[in-house]
Amino acid sequence: MNIRSKLINSKAFDFEETEYFWHKNSLFEFKGFSGKKEQNLNFDADQIYLGLTKESLIFLNDLNLAKSKINPDLIIFASRHRSEAQRPAFLAHLTGNWSSKAEFGGNPRELSLASALLFKAGFLSLIENSKSTGLTNFSTDIEVTHHGPTTLQKPLIFLELGSTKEEWNNSEAGEVVANSIINAIYKYLDFKKKKDHQIGLGWGGTHYAPNFHRLVINSTVAMSFICPKYYIQELNRDLISQMIENTLESVDYFIIDWKGTNSEDKKHLIPLLEEFDIHIKKTKEF
């Protein structure tokens, strides 16, 4: 895959092939940023591995870690993105299914494990790395929570390159995602150390979550799961409990995109949220 080759052959950082395998492919270990001792100090106690699977990521229901001899705390999936609009884009999102349908992997009405800080770190890294390129026709977007996998027992995010073969084969675009993966880990560790973020769960709005996009960029809020407006009527107490319990960090706020949620959906949503001892806020309050 283009992104994988950009990681292994990067001039910015070093990967070394190990004796370990994952899904029958060699695992590579991150050995640090090329010539940057100060940055490398942040990774002294951490190991980062790069693996490849030929299985579809959204249908990946088993990490097969017992055979790989590694036990990661967090996972970043580098993936292709497809959309009907076919627009060039860099994207970040969490995974899960809000309804009784699970056509694109995972189980019905089930959410994956997630880290809000890693999600924000990945999204901001895509923004920062894309700005240094000439790829002005690419957007950088948050997506709401969607598709599988949902059964993996590790917090995960998707960082994606969309949305056609032209973009997937674009060397510079692949390098943006590759660099963002490493920078996301660096940024996540920094966020975790500083402890200066509030953690939110979100409801309302459309697939590309523009109000949550702005919230993440312009505040110290890190979003975990985001349920779009067209699935609010599917929500029940169990799904909201999953949103809380499956988030690695402690949740500070329930956040509603007020303008992106109609009155009938609010009537269904707010009584459910009030069953929990978590403060409810609107996106515009931040």
C-alpha cells in the first residue's frame, strides 16, 4: 500500500524489520525520527509497530496478536476511503454501528473501543501535515462514527486517504497520511501528559460533522464517538452506555449539535442523556 511504503521508506523517521509477524507479514518497528534526538526521547518507553494485513479492515474481527508476540495499547488503521462524491480528502473517524444493520463490518448496535485523545491527535496531524503540501484540493475532515470493526479489544482510529485511485496512488497524499500516523502518536502522548483536554461525546449533524470539526480545532475538547442526526432515533440506554464505557478517557460532556438536530430527535435524545450524571452542552457553548 502507498501509505505503508511511505512509512518504511521515509526520510523523516526510521523503521526496522523485526522477527515478528502479523497476519503472515513481517512487522516493522519504529526506531525514531531521523537525526532528532530530542523528539526521540518522547518514545523511549514506547514501542510502535507497523503491520500489514490483506484482510479488509472493516471486517477485521481478530487481530491474531497471540501469533505476533506484541500487545499494543492503541491501533491506528491506515485505510483507503471511498465516497460517492469522490472528492480528494484526508479523514479521521472512530468505528461502530448505531442501527440493527451492519453491512460494512462489525456487529449491529455495537461500538468499538476508542480514545478521544488519539482521535483528536490523528485529525490535527492530518491538518498540519496537509498544510505543508501543494494538495490544496484536498479537504481534511472528521467523520461521524461508522462501519466496523467493533469487536477488537483495543482502542482504535481510522486515518484515511480518499476517495479514488487517483488519490490513493498520489505519492504526496500517501506521505501526508504516513507522517500523520507518526505525528498522531507523538501528539497523543503529549495530550496525555498535559492532561488539559475535556472529553466529549457527540450527537447531531451530518456525516462530516462540521460543527464538531470546528469544536475540535478551536477548543481543548477532544471528541470520542459522534452519532449523526439520522441515527438518533435508533439510540437507547445501552448504546449511550457503550459510548461512555468504550471511551478510554473519562467523559466530561455530552455535546449536542443543536442546529443539526431536529425537535423530534431532541425529544428522544435528551431524556436518554439525562439518565446519566454527565453535563449536557451545545457545540456553540464552547
